[in-house]
Amino acid sequence: SETGRFFMRVSFVSEEKADLASLREGFDAVAEPFGMTWAIHDESDRMKVIIMVSRFGHCLNDLLYRWRIGALPIDIVAVISNHLDYQKVVVNHDIPFHYIKVTKENKPEAEARQMAIVRETGAELIVLARYMQVLSDAMCSEMSGRIINIHHSFLPSFKGANPYKQAFERGVKLIGATSHYVTADLDEGPIIEQDIIRVTHAQSPDDYVSLGRDVESQVLARAIHAHIHRRSFLNGNKTVVFPASPGSFASERMG
């Protein structure tokens, strides 16, 4: 009601075995009079994904495992890193690894190389799996709605007299680790998924870091799952995230 937009997602099986082209052609006549923004996708088509990582490998390793067992039905077409720490891990999975060093001096050149890989591979999504570099406004704009980040903290950080109103306006789901779409405003992009982890006075800051790794990995994986199954829709500075279809969490194998 805040934006005057209606969102709908339907998962179905064609009883007449209609192909995508005929379905799209048939629905176009229905959608046109209403000015709909719409799309029909085949859930068997795997989205091409590039993962970017720096020196924290928990999210990368978790995504590789989920990909390997089929829990995340994606095609990882490349892993890009500004360090060499995970080159062997990635290559052992038969995934191309690209080492691109990033400094203040070479950042435009480095991002140009990254975007060249995106175009060459036909990647539809970039996942920042603890990639500790700020992306340029130009890259964020070109890949708008197609870059997902994991933030190892509570987002957003609300200040002032009415934090609940601010939380509502930003579409907060939970308080905890946050996965969001990347925008030019650092860590201010629309939130896709959040979760929490409990800590007590008996734990240290290092304990917090270790415990946080699990929730970060889970939140990022769930956000990617929502995006690749076309369940996450941008609505201003919020997202509308629909429930998963039956069977979409099932793995092809257990190990």
C-alpha cells in the first residue's frame, strides 16, 4: 500500500507441456492492458553466478558445499578474489579462479577486469561472500539488483527517537546478520534476509566472531536461494520476498 504496487509469484506445471515461448506469447496479451511488469522462467534453468571473496572463507566454503550437493541449484562460473588464499579450494572444484589485486591506484582497472569476467561468463548474479572491497557507484549501477552482499553485523543501525518507524521503512526482517542487495549507498541496500544468534556475557568478542560465521553463511545462502528462485522483488528501498515452492530446498544428494 505504501508504493501502490501489487506483487505476485506463481509456481506451476503446464499440463499441456507448453514451452516457455508459447507461455510468454500467450500471457503477453493478458499483461499488456494492465501495464504489468512480468516474467516467466523455467525453474530447471540454473542462474550463472560469480562469487567474490577476500580472506574470510566461511561463506565461500558453505556455498561451494551447498552447490556441490544441489541445495543451491546454480552454475558458479567463476570465483574472483583480491587474495590467493582460496585458489586451491576453488580450482579443486573445477571452477575458474581469478586473482585480481585491488588497490586505491588500480581500482578502476581492477573493476573493469571484474566486469569483463561478468560479461564473458554471462553471469546474472554477483555474490559478495565477505569480499572486503567497496564497489564503485558505476559497478553498483550497472549490476543493480544483481549483487548480493552479506554484512557481518546488524543492519540497518537505527538512531533517533523512533527506531521502529525507521525499521519499518527499511523493511527489516530480523535483527542479526544481514544479506542485502548492493547499492551505491554502502550497506544501505534493500534487505533480503536476516537472522540472529544468541550470545551471553560469558563470551568474548572472538567468540562473537566465531559464532557469527554460522549465521552469516546461513543468511547469505537463504538470500541467494530467494534470488535464484525469483522470489525476491525490489520495492523501493525494501524487498518483497515470497515463500519457497515445495521441493525447492531439497538436495540432489547428501554429501
